Amino acid sequence: MAQVAAPAAGRGGAQTAAAQSSGPPPAYPLRPVADSAMVARGKALYDVNCGLCHGEDARGGDGGTNLIRGTVLLNDQNGELLGPVLDNGRLAEGMPKFNFTNAQILDIAAFLHSFRVGGYDVSRNRPATIVVGNAKAGEAYFKSKCANCHSATGDLSGFASRFSDERALQQRWLMPAAGGRGGPPAPVVTVTVALPSGEKFEGRLGRIDDFVVTLTEPDGTPRSFRREGNAPKVDIHDPLKPHKDLLSVYTDKDIHDITAYLVTLK
């Protein structure tokens, strides 16, 4: 994956602002407010791939470091430093490589940069509600993009009543069953590996990168296959793929409108 480069205009703007400032430089980076749709998409990706180790607020978790105060994120502007870390991993520290697209890296960077590094509790700055969209527009979007798999009178009947906080509702529909705290377990991602000989192996996906794919067969037998280009053929079956694919498609308005519609399903 190509490294994500920070926009030159963004870097220049930050330098100009710093030069014009008459006071002492801030103790921590001051960043412009990120697009809320990028932050939402980035949070969904972070929760699924990073939250277990680095914590829900990126300040450290089960064996993972505090990302917010790490030098990579403090010096990163727009994913240009974060991208290579995600691409290459830090295998010695137990961090695998990830196959994120450039757009996904920008979304994750926007989410991580949305946290205040210093100062008082960020939650004090949260708006009273995030339900600011158009419910009718959200219903129309739902019918066009989601109705093939979901129904307001079926699996989503009473959906809003399952949550005490609309933020939790929004996070759930953006990335359902992501395995986060209090939510349903993440669905099993399976893989089928077809060897050139015609022999096939299927099971729970362990890991996959450019060099190896591992799986566990239904009887518990582990398998590992070396990859060279497109051989062997690998087919991944991820129940959440439709949701993941849409994360890079949603606009800020789409997210607000869908949330406004879903909170009416009580």
C-alpha cells in the first residue's frame, strides 16, 4: 500500500498559523475539527481492529500502548506517519500488519486526532444529542441500501429501544456485532483456500497477509499456507463485509440521517 501523504496545504497552513501566533507554542498539537463522517468511519475501523489492545479511547488497553501520547500520533498530521505503521505492523511488539486502504487510514487518523491530548475531560464538550439529521431522508437511504438484509419491522423492530444512548445506537448500526463491550460477539470470518492441485481447505480465518494465510478447520486442525501472488486462491467470507464496504461511502449527512431514522424504531 502506498504511504498516505499529508496534504501540503494542511502542513503549510499549520506552519503559517504557528508563525503568526504571538504567544508561546501549545503544549500539544492543536488540530482543526475533523469531518464527523470520517471520524465515525475511523472509529468503526478502530474498534474492530485496534480497540482490544489500545482501549476504546486509544489511551492503552490489553497490552497496547497509549496512542494519543505516542510520538507517531503527536507528529502525524494526516495519516502520513500512521499509515506506514499500519502497513508494516510492529511484529516484535505483537502488532500485525493491516491491509487498510489509503482512505481508511485517513479515517482512522481523523478518529485518533479527534481526541484531546491534554486538558479536561473531552466528554464535557460533547453536544447534548447527535440526532440532528433528517429522518425521512434516512428512511429513504435505508430502503435503498439496507433493506435487502434488514427490515424495520423485522430484525430492526424496536431497534432504538435497545439503547439508552443514541451514540451507542449510531455505533452499532455503523459496525454491528463488532465484538465491543456490551455488544454481541463479532461474527466468525471464514476462508476457503484452493490449492493448485484442486484440494480445498475451509475454516475460521486466523490471519492473512501477502505471504501467508492461516485457518482453523471445524475439527480444530490448524492450517497454514504460503502465498505467492494469487496462489493459492483465497476466498474470504466476512458477514460484516457489506457494512465495512459502506464505511468509505457514507457522507456526514448520510450518517446523521440514518441515525435520525433509526432512533424512531422504538
